[in-house]
Amino acid sequence: MVRFMWNILSSLVAAVVGLLAASYFVDGFSINAFDGFIIAVVIFVAAQAILSPFIFKVAVKYAKALQGGVALVSTFVALLLTTLITDGLTIDGVTAWLLGTLIVWLASALAGWILLSFILKERVGGKD
């Protein structure tokens, strides 16, 4: 149970890092308000958690060549849903969508890897 909670926490932190990185580096990718941003992070993480397995199954069944891009596709769709549902995140322009998706995916993947690999494994230890 402890490991599950750490996984959720690390997903939230990784999403915050990814979204902040994209808003810093990409013109047209903006975070609007603190409370809206928190809601956007929660929606983004939930959408990604739900969409990733679904998109992976579709890719395995219909397009095996796209399996490697499942994380990028699920990041893009999660960003799309987040911008549609909340005002906390705004993405304007094709370049912002493409670069934003890439940066959110890369930064959140790196942050998640760092959190789970180095910090959290030492704190959680063998507890489940």
C-alpha cells in the first residue's frame, strides 16, 4: 500500500515537473493559475493513467510499429483532455502542442525515474 501511494505521489510530482518545464521552454504552453494548475495536474495524471494501457492495447492490436510511441501519444491525448476540461493549462499553436508534448513526456519520465529509482526506493525499502 505504501508503494502504491509513493507511485501516485511520484506521478503527480513528475507531471508537475513536466508541465512546468514545458511552460518554461515552449511559447504558447502556459499555466494559468495556481489552483487551476493543481486541477490540471490531477486531470493530466488521471488521464494518462487511464489512457496509457488503452492506447498500448490499441497499438499492439492494430499498429505494432507505434508501440514505442505509446507514451508520447498518451501524453498528447492527456494534454488535450486537460486543456478541454480545465482552464489551468492553455496550449496555443501546432509547435506548442508538438514541443509541449515532447517536453512534458521527457521531463516527467526523467523526474519519475529519478524519484522512483533513487529517492523513493531508499525511503520505502521493502514495504508494500
